[in-house]
Amino acid sequence: MESLKGNCLLAQSGGPTSVINASALGCIQAAMASPLIGHVYAAAHGIQGVLKDRLYDLNEEDPAELELLRYTPSSAFGSCRYKLADASEKEEDYQRILEIFRKYEIRYFFYNGGNDSMDTCNKISKYLAGKGYACRVMGIPKTIDNDLACTDHCPGFGSAAKYIATSLLEISRDAKVYDNRSVTIVEIMGRNAGWLTAAAALAQIGGDGPDLIYLPELPCDIEKLMGDIRRVYEEKGDCLVAISEGVRDKEGRFLSAYFNDIASSKDAFGHAQMGGLAASLAAHCKAQLPGAKVRGIELSLLQRCASHAASATDIEESYQAGKTAFEAAAAGTTDKMVAFRRAEGAEYRCEMVLVDLADVANEEKKIPRAWINEAGNGVLQPAKDYIAPLILGETAQPKENGLPRLARLKKVPAKAE
């Protein structure tokens, strides 16, 4: 494969995580060390930054500040939820992208995101190839939802899972401190896949953690939910519930829609807005169980960027994903996403592999039915065994004045040569 020289562009998309910047750093440092690359750029707010000609020149950054991206949460260069229509429907966006790539001599493009981001990446790759513009396009996976197809797990999931399991462990102890009966309902992210909520089961080691776990993979109506809560409450005196925000009834209606119309709001990709389920269920439960102390807790954004509780395994794998993406592109690969393959055996080992973007785009990976108990209100040991290795290892995040020291980037606007 002939060497391709030019500049490199990285963009971030979708929801932020504790480790998305570790992936960015892996790609950035590999690109900066390569003789094929002149400048390394980052787009402000994902593909929208490309369309608006808002790029940052990362060669102007202090290397020490860039290194702090390894432990800095959220999307350092800004994110977006912009949906690219097919080129046959709205070619002007693609024409603009090609114009910007030519302006800055972009020959390597890396898009760091989830399902929808891989779709965007795939569309851009196909369009550039159709126009004869030499550019290697690679997807770097990211999503705390852990629902990307073709990969064992996703960067960001392990750290979010660790935060959730830790939080449920601590909430479990807190909820039982008083000598009165209580019900605590914790709402966890997950519209269509329940991987994050399943992670709450790790807190059950030692007898703590949730009594009931509900995932969007299986239908659940209010009557069944209340019946389960009442049974545990009467048997134990306390009940801790972990529930995915996207749990639906048998007709496919979100349980949150029973109480409000938030779910009727959609984003650019047609995804329903989630939230408010725990508070609504707590109010409903209070009416059904007079005398019970009932709390509704929504972890909301806290579970996405809790870098203080990040998994060292997640950080290292995320960095390697970004590094592998660049190395593969430099070797001539394009139109692929970096994926994780778990090795067989009791000892956890993971290797990086490449999969076709077209196979990942717009597909969702859900929890196998065999990993959920028959009653649909808990997860079984295979789910715990799958998640447990991903939360291992403590962060080496530096501190300043008792708080995490995060990267402080200058974000110098790029100038075309």
C-alpha cells in the first residue's frame, strides 16, 4: 500500500464518557509521531465543526496538557448529535466536508463515537471514495451504553459500570441505616439496551446492592413492577430497585410515558428523551405503600463522566483503541472501526481487531436473554462475569487542590497552509 501523506483530523460525537479523551489521545499521539502527518487537527463539536470550518490545531497544544486527556472526562473538543442525511438526499453537507478536507489537506479522518457516529463515518468514507479523494476514514468506538455491534464491549462502559456498581453499593448501605421501612428506586441510563443497569448487580457481592433489576430487553408493566416491590418490601422491610430508563410495557410504551410526555421529545436521530422515571415511580410507590419511606434517584449525567471512579482497564483499552485506529490507517486501512475481542479462558485478555463500518452502523447489541433471570427482574452470573473484569484497576488521575487536574487546552483555531 502506497504511503499517504497529509494532515489528520479527529472529531468526537454523541454522549461524553470518562475515557473518550483517552481514545483521542491515543490517536493524537500516534499521529504526531508519524512522518506521514503534517498537522493534527480536532473538529469543534464533531462533524458540525467540519461543516462550520471550526478546527483546532493540536500541534499548538502543550504536550503535557494533551497527556492529561488520558484522565480528563467529557469530550474535550466538543460533541454533537448531528445526523448526516444520505448523500443522495442532501449532498451539500458532503460537498462541504470535501471542501474543508481539501482546504486543510485532510488525508486521515477519525470519528470517535457510538452507533450513529459509525453511520456518519461510513457515509463520509463512501462519499470521499466515490469522488476519488484519497482519505483514510476510521471509526473509534465509544458509548457507555455498550450497545455497539461487532465488539465485545465499548470504551466508556467499564468506567460507567464501575461508577454504577459503586453507587448502588453505597446507596444500599445508606438506605438501610434507619430503623424504618424503605423503598429506593434508582434510574440508570439505557434506552434500548440494559448493560449499564445490569452492572448494578456487581454491588450484590457480599449481600448489598439492588434486590430487583429491570432492563429494556424484557417488557415490564406497572402491575408486575409493583408486585415485585411489594413482595420484597414485605419480606425484607427494605427494597432497592435498579431500573433502566428505557423499560417498556408489553405494547412497547415507555413506563416513563405513563407519568409524563418527556419521551415524546426526539433528538436528531429520532431517539426519545429519557428521564424522570425514578421520581414518578417513587410517587406511585408511595401511594401504593403507605408508611414506606420512598426515594427516587436518577443517576443522570453523573454516570457518564465520573472520571474519579474510572476503570484503569477502560482507560488503557480506550487509549489503545485510538492508537490502533491511527496505526491501521497509516498502514493503508480505511472504512473500518476498531473493535475489542475477548480471549477465551478464565483470565481476562482483550485484543484489538478491525471490523467494517457498515456492519456496525445503526446496529444494537443487547443483553442475551439467557443472562436475565426467568422472572425478568434480575441478572444471572454470566452477566456479572462478563462485566466484572471491565471495571478493574484504579485511576492514576492527578489532583490539584484536592480535585482532579483536568486538561486545559488552548484550542488554537486552525489555519490552512
